[in-house]
Amino acid sequence: MGEARGSSLVYVLVVVLSLVAFGFSIAAERRRSIGRIVVDDRANASYCVYNSDVATGYGVGGFLFLLSSESLLMGVTRCMCFGRPLAPGESRAWTIIYFTSSWATFIVAEACLIAGATKNAYHTKYRDIIYAQNFSCETLRKGVFIAGAVFVVGTMILNVYYYMYFTKAVTTPASHNAKRANSMVGMAGRA
């Protein structure tokens, strides 16, 4: 009938960009920096040496792909506020609910990804010389990137529903316009 479904290209791009961000998040968790204690006999000191800094790049990559997914969707829908007005009804209510929910999960996902990448980079860039006997090398807490990955998937699902209800709320069915025209004609003849 007159019900719109939205552009399939937008759906595909939002899902693909979000899944790539999810993949980067999982890869970042698997490649977190791990430190080991090295004893320097000449200086009589111990310090931490960390393995590669790959997780930081994966975390930033996940951050950027999720940001591009959200930017694409907000650009297409004009952030729900600057385009055509939404038709009153159930679709508008669901659009607003999914819009706010997707932004909430997006902010949490981005915070997890960028905080994990920053903390991971900090641990791999600096060596702390410790003169105490019992110490451990600080690393990024396990699960930060996984939390980001979970919120990436949540954002993706909410964005798909947001776009679906947004297209329903923006377009008005042809039958609705026809009824409106007929009611106006009848009222004009009686005056």
C-alpha cells in the first residue's frame, strides 16, 4: 500500500558498519596489552614491559566505524529534528523511543571503546620502574572492549528499528490524503 520501508542501502550500510565496529571491539579485547616484569640487574630495578599496542588501534577503529554508522543514519534522517515533520501516531512515538535509546547505547559504546583504547595505550607507552618486591604490571581491565561490543550490537539493533519507524512516521499513506480531500469538498459545498 502506501507504507514506506526506507532505503535498503541505508539498512545495509548501518548494519555493515556496526558489525565491523563489533569485530574491531572483539579483536581489541583479544589483543589487549599484557605486561610482564623485567628485572634489570645493572640498575637493580624492576619494570614492566608490555606487548604490542594493537588493541589500541582496534579500539579506535571500532570507535570510528560506529561513529560513521551513527553519522550516516543521523544524516539520512536529519537527526529526526530538521527534516519533514513526523506524522502523529504510534510510529512517531516508537521513533522517539528508538531515537533516544539508540543515542544512549551509542554513547556508552563509544565511551567503552575510547576509554579502553586510551587506557591500553597508556599502559603500553610508559614503563614504571618499581623498587618494591611485590608488584604487578597494570593492564586494562578485562571486559571493557566486550562491553563496548555488546553496546555496539544494541546500537545497531536500535538504529535499524529507529530508521524503520522513522520512515513510517515521515510518509503519509495515499489513502489518508484522499480521505482528507473528500471531506474538504463536502464542507465547501454547504457554505
